[in-house]
Amino acid sequence: TAYDIKRYQGSDGKVHTVQIFDKEDTEKDHWKLSQSWFKRKYGNPVIGKDGERIYGNKTEEVVLFMGDDKEKNQDFLKGWLNGNKNGVITFRGHSFSLENNIPYNIFANAAGDYLFIPGSCGSSSSVPMYKASSPSTTFTFFSNTSTGRGQVTNALVDMLLAEKTTISFLELLEKNAKRIEQNGGDVKTIKAYSQGEAMLDYVAKASLGK
């Protein structure tokens, strides 16, 4: 499984990234910490019509959104997906909140190429369900099987946006291992799943009745 940043560029040449925050899980910590993280990199954000924070430069855009409830998060992401047929999507919240905020069928089987970081811990088990719900959508999943700590997701986003060459995910992680560890992650528990791997996993679990 290889990473190529050009796969996630929009028609404007930018790589568009969206982070969806579960309010109950993240309002007191990761929501504020992430705003500080990207402000240091890009400066003050533009505030969008739905209260989203928009950071970026000529080659990349990072949008942070925290709705008052799961329906607001779903509606915002649907709008973002309509405007971005390629991009990077991350979920910020506990793994048990993932499906409520980003339902398996939210991609609506539309054509598109997305790198999806669904969060940490138990979220890795949800990876096959997204592919099964939208077989025409091209996914690469970047999943962390350990408990989330620190700012590992933001470190991963920075790592992905900075890499301009085509490189295997394993090499990419090894190259950035020190920075990931400094921000609470462990490269040994982070894995990239191609869409083929996700479907094989789904079929295997379905045959076992899981």
C-alpha cells in the first residue's frame, strides 16, 4: 500500500483535509488543542458559515468542524464530500462514537479517492464496513489500533501533507516515527489498509458471522 499525495488533490490543486470532532468526546481537550496546532502552522483560521475553522495555504487546506450533535456532524461532512471528490478525512472522538458521527453509508457509493483516518483503538474494526457500504468509492484507511493519546492524529496529518513523493506507508511511518512518538503515537500500532484488504477483511468476518 503506497501513499501518493496527488491522489488526494482537488480540482484546485490543493489537498483538502477535514476533521470531524465529536463534541462530547473532544470539546474540553482535542478541539482546542487542534486549533492551537494548526494555528501555529497556518496562522489564524477563516471561520466558515457553519462555524468550521479553515486553515491552509496555496497547496493544502485543513478544516476542523465540531457540531452540536451527531446530525450536525453528518450534515457537514455530507456537504464537504459533495464539494471534495478526493481528500483526507479524520474522525476525532472515541471509537464507539465513530459510526454515529460518520455512518458507514455516508459516502453514498460515490466515486472518489479518500484517505480515511477513523481514529484509534476499536475504530480499526469498522474499516471493512465503510468499504462494503460504498464499493465504488476508493479508500485507503489509516488506522491506529492503540488507545489515542496526545496529538498523534495531527502529527499524522502533518506527515501526510508534507510528503511529496510516492512512498509506502511503512516507509512513511518509519521516516516519521520519532515525531509520531513525541506526540503520543506508536508506529507499531498504526496500519494502512488498502480497499482490497478492507474487502477481504469484511468477507472473512461475514463468513464467521462477526
